[in-house]
Amino acid sequence: MDIEIGRGKTARRAYGIDEIALVPGTRTLDPSLADTRWRIGGIDREIPIIASAMDGVVDVRMAVLLSQLGALGVLNLEGIQTRYADPEPILDRIAQVGTTEFVPLMQELYAEPIKLELIEQRIQEIKSQGGIAAVSATPVGATKYGSVVAKAGADLFFVQATVVSTAHLSPESVTPLDLAQFCAKMPMPVILGNCVTYEVALNLMKTGASGVLVGIGPGAACTSRGVLGVGIPQVTAVADCAAARDDYFKQTGNYVPVIADGGLVTGGDICKCIACGADGVMIGSPFARAKEAPGRGYHWGMATPSPVLPRGTRIRVGTTGSLEQILRGPAQLDDGTHNFLGALKTSMGTLGAKDLKEMQQVEVVIAPSLLTEGKVYQKAQQLGMGK
């Protein structure tokens, strides 16, 4: 239902993660019986979690470790790893620079040209260690480097931008990426994003995408919403795009996973997104806190180096434990940022969902009061008042 926000302008109410809660059903389930497996691009994974293609989150080592632990990591092909043969000193500089010098430094470091041989080398390094080589580029980058990625034998190709659509208007001198043609010619599955609406998600699926990323600017290290004013609260965006997936499946028999991307910090956030229809999630800052992460306790947005309009920030996330603790446990923190798999299985057990498809059907209620209650709890913790 549209709400009038002023003469000549109406708006639809949308909901964020903190405004909903999941309702237990008539049965419960032992968490050990909860099946969290999913499939993306023909690849089966135990854990429906993808680490974001961000330079402070995924390098070759992290990609391999995530694969070994049952998840997936995506390497940014337009970042530090493909600009510098030895990225370690560069990452040290990013971690050590002051706040006011951060953006100029990033613009300087990311002005270094991308090297085709490093794209091929990084993909081969991941595969030679038994990892799943999932890589990411912008639409422009996909045009430039697609043939190199294909030659190197990547397993998945994510084509990502702040907003991706099938109807892109460009100057006559610029030829936009033909998404359908690109998906058809690439030898590996292509995942497209990002989007937040039913119509765009449906159109991306029609191009031949093997997955669709949902979310514009909800992440902690992305400032697109502040700079551009663009985005839809994640719960509504996921539900809308999941409806497109279901309709597309009914029409074609082809099931295209929907991946909630950004703004997810805790196990509860992940559970809520799946309950709203997501097949999997993509997260950044929680993995940036792993001791193995390349960011040295920092996390930054990939639009930060833009020479024209930077739209990212660097946040200090610290280091809270190993990647295995964050992903599979055992948890050493009680704030929901450790043991994501355990949180998902326990939530599914509490809700009586045997698998992710049943999890997508659980009852959801609008509960903005929970946000207030959470703030009260956090304040009590800060004051040493306990639970």
C-alpha cells in the first residue's frame, strides 16, 4: 500500500532487518538435523554464506580456507591482488594510514594498472590449493578481463556494480556490456548484481544469470546510501527479488538463487534474510574480523578509490578470532558474530525448518519494538547490568 508523503509523492513502506522477527511454528527440530546445503552455479556448498569480493576480506588464502570450511569466497579482480605482485606492503599502508589521508591514498594505490598475468595467477593459485575460484569484476571489468578469466578456468564469475540492470543508457562512444551475451559466452556460471526490485531481478534472471545479488548500499563499509540516496531496506528487497525467482522458476523451470548482499552482521541477520526468501547471503565485515583476513583488522568499501565520487569508508573491525570460529565455531563471543553455521542450524531447529526451502516459509512478523529492546539490552550491557 502506498503512503502519501506529500502532495504529488507517494511511497511504499519497506522494512529492514531490525524491524522483523521470526516466529516459531508448531514443531521444533534438533539442530543436527537441519540441512543447510545449497547450490550455486552447479556447485554444492554446505554453508549458504559467501565472503564479499572486497580487498580487506578475500585474498587467495581466504578463498581457499572458505572453500575448505564449506563456504565460498569471491576475489575482487579489480583490487590490490591484481594490481601488485606482492600485495602485502600495500595492505600494510592501507591499515596504517590516518583517517584524513585514507581516500587520497586509496585513489593513489588503485590507480596502479591491473595486470592480466596477475588475474590468471591468482585464479590458478586458488585452484592449485583445492579452492573454488570465484571472482568478481564490474561490468566494465568483465568486458576487459572476461577472456582472461575464461582462460584461467575460474569456477564462478560475479559481475557486480552498485546497480546493474539490463537497460543501461550510455554515450554513443561507450558500448555497455550485453549481459545476456556475456552469460552465454562465458564457460562458467555468471552471477549478476546488484539489484533491489522484482522487475530488475526478473530481467537479470532472463539474461541467463546463475544467481542474483540483492542489496544496494546496506553494508557498513559502503556509503552509497549516504552519497547517492539510493537503496531499499534489505528485508523488502530480498522478499521482492525472491518473488521474481519463484515466478521465473514457474515460467521456465530454471531456479536462480537469490543472494542477500550487505548489511548482515550477526547470525540472526542471516537467518532473517533466508526466512524472507534468500537462498544464501554475502557478507563482508564479519569475515574482515578473522585473523586470516587480509585487511589487518580493517574493512573498506570498493567504491572508495573512485577518482570522481568515492562511496566507501574504512572501518576498524578488529580481530575477534579465526575464520573457522566465525564460520563454524566454537564461538567465543555471545553477540552473534561467531559460529554462523551453528546459529543458522539452531534457528532452523527452533523454527522447525528441515532445510533452507522450509526456512524460507517460516512466519515473519513486523516487530520494530525489538530494535528498541535490543538498544535497551546493549545499554544495560554497557552499564554492567547484565541481562
